[in-house]
Amino acid sequence: MLMKNFEELRIWQKGIDIAANCYKLTSTFPSHEKFSLVSQINRAAVSIAANIAEGSSRSSEKDYARFIEIALGSTYELETHLVIARTLNMGNQQLLNKMLDEIQEEQKMLTGFINKLKR
């Protein structure tokens, strides 16, 4: 069941889209946030696809599932950062709300993939 070609996985492709859109979103934040919330958002966003890719190199499905779980954790961290940004009315709110929807979709896909790996 191990999927070595991570670039073909929808969860990885969506992770790349989320990261790219987070960079676009944070470019609309105030410059004084560059080293705080912006940094946290972009780091968590990049971590999603990176952990999916790293997990694909593992030799067991148990190890692979652990990296997918870490990617899932990053989506929840990212969601929290974006909710804080929304609460503070930072950045492009339309894009921010779109990102929150994309993250929730990714969470569902990652959870399904974890369940498939653990069967």
C-alpha cells in the first residue's frame, strides 16, 4: 500500500496549494507581523506537504501513517493561526476564509488516508 510517488497524492498536491496560498495571504498582513504570526502561518503551511513527502520514504505503513498524522497536526496548527488572524482582522479576509475551507478539506482527506494506512 505504500505510495512512494508522493507527488501523485491529492493530499500532497493540496498541501502545496495551501502553502502557496498562505504565502499569498500573509503578504497582505501588516509588515510588523513578519516575524511573528506570518512566520508561524507559513511554517505550519509548509510542514503539511513536507511531512507527507517525508513519510512516503518510510518503509512501513505504521511509520508512514505517523508522518501523515504530523501533517494533520500541522493543519490544525495552521487553522488556529488563521482563526487568530481572522479575529484580529488581519490580511485579505476573503482569501483567509477560503484557506480555512481548504484546510478543513485537507484534514478530512488526511484522516481518510491515515485510516487507510492503519487497516
